[in-house]
Amino acid sequence: MSCRLPVRLRIGDSVVAGGVAVILLVAGLSGQHSPTNLDVLGYSLLVVGGLALAAARWAPVTVLAMTGLCVLGYQAIGFEVPAVAYLVAVYATVRAGHRLIAAAGSVIMLATLPFAMLAAHATWSLGEAFTQARGALQLAWLIAAGAAGEAVRQAERRADEAERTRDETARRRADEERLHIARELHDSLTHQISVIKVQSEAAVHVAQKRGEAVPESLLAIREAGREAARELRATLEALRDDGVATRQGLSQVPELVERARATGLNTTLTVEGQRQDLPAAVDRTVYRIVQESLTNIARHAAAERATVRIDYRPDTLVVRVDDDGKARPETMPEHGVGLLGMRERVTALGGRLHAAPRTEGGFSVLAELPMDLP
């Protein structure tokens, strides 16, 4: 069991240990014994045996041995005080799952305690020592302490199993919800996207068959339909397979740039720095940032030129997308769902996103993503 316990548990253990130490000390002070020059040692053993229980939760076997030695020590000096601390240590040891160690330690204690008492009372017979030992450490109390520890251990185990069951139930419900979302997406989007894809491809085919020039906008619609179908399929697979399916990433950014060029937007891609393997979440986020930025430029910016820059730094990946569109600093555009989603992705990874008009005109999206995700 980990030694890094919650503060409340550590305080509770310390209170119990302090209480047992006080009880033992009071019993030692009020008990009858022959004064010797070892009285200070006897009182010290009583206190140490009680205070050792503060560590019983994370070192139960060590505490069991320590309290047992303290009992033998103060009994050998002549302090006939019940072995309360040892009983608590037996409870803690069994609760931690060390039942055999607790049983073996108790047998040893029962066998050696009479001889410790004989050291303090030389006039006693061995039978008298065994009788007195039963008073200091009764077998019934040992069994009760062990039974209590086992009962608490079983209760904690059942509580842990119940917690795991709740977690498994939550995961199963999440899986069912993913499948439900996948079905809804399939039913609501697949048909419409398929219609757009088929109609655009048919229009391109007819134009080519007639020998007519195919408009760039029609080609862009066809490519967008194909890409939407691919992404929808990948999204459905990811929802069904709990993220196992392959997703878009940095390696597909050049394709985004090429599709932007096909629409008539003069787009350039620059990659700087030493290429590194990216965490999957960062890889996907880079793709989505570039995709959303280029989509916004095509829809709203009225731009002629766009630049995509990806900079590998020692611990950060910087993605910047600029355009020369109509945005101006004095007319701040309203951030739509795309930019909000982009910001949420970056923030979730512990990065930063800056999206605003440029001083020289146009719009700029700058994202800084950490490379060392936990």
C-alpha cells in the first residue's frame, strides 16, 4: 500500500496512536510494579509501542514487530500492562492482507511472553508466568483483532470491486453512446454528402465528355465531397472502434494545401525545424487547425494568397496560417464555431491559440502546441 496517504487518514492514524500511547502510559503509571532503575525505559517502551501505530497503515508488518518487541520489553522490566498496541497492530496487519504473518507473530508472542515475565519475577513458576501472560495477551482478543481486520479488508475489497463495476458500466454506456452517435451521423449525413459527391462527379464527367472546360469551382466541389465522405467514414470508424481507426494528421496537410490551390487560392506550405514524432492528439490538432483555417479563408476572407507555416521547436510545435484577405484590425470579425472549436482543441492540449486580423491586412491564426504531452 502506498505511503502517500490522504491528510485526513494520516491525522486519524496519529490520533489513534496518540490515544493508545496515553492509555498505555496511564496504565503503566497506575499499575503495581517494583521500582527499578529501568522504569524510564519501561515508560518509554509503553509510549513508543503506542506511537508506532501511526505507521500501521503503510508499514503494518514493521509496526507489528515493533509493538511486539515493546510488549516483551516492558513486561520483562516488570510493567504488567495489557498488550493493547500489539492487538491494534494485529488488526492493521490482517487488514493489509498479511494474515499468515499476523498469525505467526501472535504464536511467537504467546510463546515468548511468559519468559519475558519470568525475567521480571524470578520467584514465579512457569505456570504462574503463563497464567499472567494470558491476562496480558488473551487468545480471544487476538482472534477478535484478526477477525475485525479481515472483516474490514473484505469490506474494502467489495467497495473497490463496486467502484470498478461502476467504472466499467460508465465505459460501457460511453461505448453505447458512441455507437448511437455513429448511427445518427450515418443516417443524417451520409446520404446528403453522397448526393453532393455523385452530382458533382456526374457534372464533371458530362462536361469532360462534351469537351467543355470544367469550372474550377466544380472541381473543388467534387474534391470537397470526396474528402467529406472520407472524413465521415473515418469519424464513424473512430466512434465505433474507440479511437483505433487511423485519423488525419500532419502528413495530410500537403493535401489540404493542394486542394486550396485547386480553388484558386495561392497557398504555400513551409516546414521548418527538425521533424519529430508527434503525439497523436497533436498530430490531429495540427491537421484540423490548417483545415479550418483554409476553409475560413476560402469562405470569408476574399483572399488571393495564404501561407501555412509549421515550425518544429525543441518542446513546441508552432502552426501559423496567414492570408491577405479583407480582415482589418479595426473591424474585428466575430469568431464562429470553427475558431471556437480550434481554440478548444488547442487549450485541451495545454497550448495557446491567437486568431486575429493582421496589422498589414488579412487574418492570422497562430497555435503553439506542446510536444511532450503526458
